[in-house]
Amino acid sequence: MNSGSLGKTYADGAIIVRQGDSGDCMFAIQKGQIEVVRRGKDGDVRVAVLEEGEIFGEMAIFEREARSATVRALGEVRVLTVDKKTFLRRVQEDPSLAFNLVRMMSRRIRRLSGEIAELQPGGVARSQDTLALTDAERRIERRNRTDRRVTKDRRSGGNRRRDAERRGAVAASPSPA
Amino acid sequence: MRPTARGARQQDNLASYFEEQEGQLALADGSRIGVIGGGPAGSFFAYFLFRMAESAGLHISVDIYEPRLFDRCGPAGCNHCGGVVSESLVQLLATEGINLPPTVVQRGIESYVLHTDVGQVQIETPLQEMRIAAVYRGNGPKQSEPVAIAGFDRHLLDLSATVGAKIVRKLVTGFDWNHGMPQIRTADGDMATYELLAVATGVNSQILEQLNSPAMDYQSPGTLRAFICEFHLGQATIRQWLGNSMHVFLLDIPRLEFAALIPKGDYATLCLLGEDVDEQLIESFLASDEVKACFPDTLVPTPACHCFPRINVRAAVRPFADRIVWVGDSGVNRLFKDGIGSAYRTAKAAARTAVFHGISKADFEKGFWPECRALIRDNRIARLIFGVTTLIQNLRFLRRGVLRMIAREQRDAGKNRLMSSVLWDVFTGSAPYKEILLRTFHPVFPLRLTWNLLAANLLRTERKGMKEGAR
């Protein structure tokens, strides 16, 4: 590592933040990229890729909840830790310190809103840019997933029927008594 | 806030929009702001003024007067300072979206080594992460390595230029009022009038004396002479002898308040603060065994360059007036530590006041002065803390106890690092002095210190007596 590098260097694939852990800091990416992965029922889903200059883990500063996602290094990455204490001590003296964070979170919500609006029936409900899903957005996402499953089931049911018709199986089978 | 009840003027006069006052002094669309000095205070002021004005939809122009070219090596491009960006400031800047690249940071500092005549001890950063930046204020010492580095001051000045500030490469030589507005005169005879003037000259500028007028109530800060020099050691020697640690010396030398050796690229910066540092004090310091032990073959090399800058040790009186504000060193500063952090705090408070409150004396008193007052109050506590530090410097039995307590804390990973965290923040300037003082009120602190004082002195004497008896 360069002697002038600030922060801590993580190797490719190293976990910086683990979903479910408690957190008392946020991170500023000094160099490289990280991926944000959320563990769900269907396995891991990449919800964001963030790069130099961006901040992650800020939800732990504002909420006393466990980390909502796992953050991994994509290639070698250098990350600076920002203590909750340092941030909160200063932000109560200078509330404008939160401007940049609010602006960044606002950008993420805007992108997310755009993606939700652009979702087509049967499309993939996955955000590439955001960590922060509000409760309302989570509900929309769950509903979309349910809708897609129903649509998919209907389609797959129709396909099976059409395949069977093509093979003449339906026409040849005797109707149940 | 009731914008509908206001006239057309108030639509483009943001401060009166917030303050609900007619005819007050405030920035408006098209306002011109002058900044004297392009060091950190001036650049931070311009940067935050633009950012805040932009978020409020206000269109302004800012001229920063800075004759020095910070990309020149040696004194011509230097702002004469130790060049340490504190741990807390590095974090706050990152939160603001201002990251310091490796071209600017000469070395990331991850620990402190405390040197005393009774031993030395290393204090690790709590997260074992490089969070203190050793920087050059200019472009390095004379005949240094100007290849791929950028000074901290130049980095910030470039940053303010990217958000819209205009850099005027002229020396400001005069100040006057023009129909109630501040007017400045440059060395080439040009005059310029501004709605608001920010003075960010530091304490080593001639122009500061001209602003010491009874009409404005401003009195320049009290200063002390410091000593800063650069030793050329080379990367390999620095890695081997100093590492990524800042070396702090608690030595019993009269008039010495604070001494630190800061490793950078190929150089190490020595910074001495005290009661008017002179040749005699410097010689005593460099001749001490603890200092010599930091260099190969215990030989202190000849400095590549040195300077005796004055530093702010007593706040300026009323660093604000109608349409004029003093930020950074020329106003209020933290005592002995984190000068760049003070520049950030006062410059941002001044910018915030100018955009969201107004630019009259009353506005600065309401919006800017509380930030300065907080620093001044904290400096009172700092004098007490540095008084205790001086006591430790003077009394060997105290040094033994403190050193033992730190060594034990650093050795036991799970232990609550009370003394280590106190000294870490005193040396790094990362936390307010009030918070540091309160930490010493922890019930375990005096007990542990007393035990370590006894153990370090009495047990030592006992052992020494036993050895003598055996002989």
C-alpha cells in the first residue's frame, strides 16, 4: 500500500460489513469498488455497487439496528471508517454536516424510485444503486414479486397446456368420470 | 418562513427570507465576495459558501486572492505549518465528500510514539487504520520531490476553483471602505469592492495589521513563535526509523510545550512549540538522547529548510464586523493543535452565516461567533491540560507512572485504554479538550494512575535497592 493511503485496504472479496452485525460507524470509499449484497430467502442478491467517493453503512449512524446488508470488496479497495461518535458530536454543532449524506441518500432514493417506476410486469425487481429501501418500497417490491410469480405460474401453466395440446395428449385423454 | 408575504427583493435575498427582516445586510443573486488568502481557511470558506449558496439557489461570485503558487517547492509555496490533518478532520472531510488522495497525503499516520527520558511507548490508533494525514502545505521543502505530489493547500484551492471560485494571483496590500462596502487594493494598484470580505491570511501577513482599526473593534490574535524544519532522510530510512508513527517528545526542557517529528515522503518534519522558540531551545532539544535515537547512528541531519512561523495562541477580538469576517488563524484557533480543523470549523460557520443569516455584524455575532466561542472555551480547558502535560514533562516520577500505565494498556488488548485515549486525543487534537478532561474523571482513571505511579516508582526503587544489596 502507498504510504500516503488513508484508511484500511481490503483484498478482493473481503467482507467489510456483515449483514446482521451491529454497527457504530459508516465508511467512505477512498479507492476501488464494493458490492452490497443482501441475503434473502432466495439467496444473496446484489443490491448495489458503490465506488470511490461514496459512503456506505450510514444507516447504522441514524438507526440502532443491525447492518441491513453485507458489503464486500470488488477487487482491492481502500475504505476509511467514520466513527458514529465523531459524526454525531459534530453534526449537533453543525447540522449542515449532514447535507452531503442527505443529498447522497436522496440521490439513491430518486434512482430507486425511477427503477421501480420502470419495472415492467415480469421484469426483475432489483435495484442496482441503492441500499435504502423504505418500508413502502419493500411492500411494493414484495407485491411485484408475488405478481410476477402468479404471472409466471399462469404462463408456465399455459405453456404446459399448449405443449400437451401440440402432442395431442389433452385431446386423446379420456375426460374424468 | 412565509415567502408569499414577501416582496420581489426577498425572493433573491435568501438571508432575509430566513430571518424575516426587511433591509438587512445579506447576500443576494449576483453578490461578489472577496477572500484574502488561499490557505485552508480561505478555500474552505469559498467551497462551503458555493455549496450552500447552490443548495439555496443563490448565484454568487467569489474571488480568492492568493499570490503564492503552492506547487512551488520551498518557502515560496509553503504556508509554514507542521502539516497534520487530524483524525477527526479526515473523517469529517470524508463525510463532506472531500477525500484526500495519496498524491496529497505524504504519509498516513497509524500510531504515536511517546518519547521520554524514562522510556518510550507506542500508542496505536483504536482501529489500526491510517486516519491521520501528514501533508505538505506547499509542495515540499527546497529541492524536494515535486514529481507526483500536490500540497494540501493547493488541493483545497483547486477544489474551491472547481466549484466556481476565481483565483486571483495578486498580493493584497491595502484595505478601505467604499460606500460602506469593503474595498481591497492589490500590489499592482487595482481596486476591487465586495459585498462581503473574508480575511483568511493567517497570522504571518502584513495586511492583518491594516485591519486592526478601532472602527471595526477587531484586534489581531496573540501569537507565539514556533520552529519548523524538514530533514531529508529518504523513504527507506523513514520506514525503518520512524515508520508510520508520529513521534512526540515529553522532555524536561525549559520553555518547550510540545515537540513532534512527523514522517512524510522522503522527509520528516520537526515541529517545536513553546515560549518563543529560539536557537538555544532548538539546540537543547536536538542534543537530547531521545531525539538523536530517532535518527540513524544517532546523528541528527542538517535541516533541508526551516522557518520560525508565528502561531495563534490567543483568539482575535471580535473577528467579525459588517460585511467582513476573519476565519482560520487570523480569527480563532485551537490551542497548539488541529489548526486546519479550526480553519474548517470557522470557515464553514462563516459561510453558513453569510448564506443563511446575513452578513452584518449582528448576523456574524449570532451565527459565526458561537463556533469561535466554543473554540475559545475549549482552549481554556486546553491550558489546564497542557499545564498537566508540562508537569509530566518536569517531574520524572510522573513520567514513569504515565509511561507504565500506557504500556500496560497497549499490551492488554481488552483493557479500557484510559490514559492512551487521553494522550492520543491530546496529541492528535481529535477530540475537544473538554471531552478529554471529562475522560480523566472516570472513576478508574485516578485509581489506575495512582497504582502505576506507585508501581513505577516504589517497586522500581525496591528492585534497584535489592540489586544494590546483592552487589
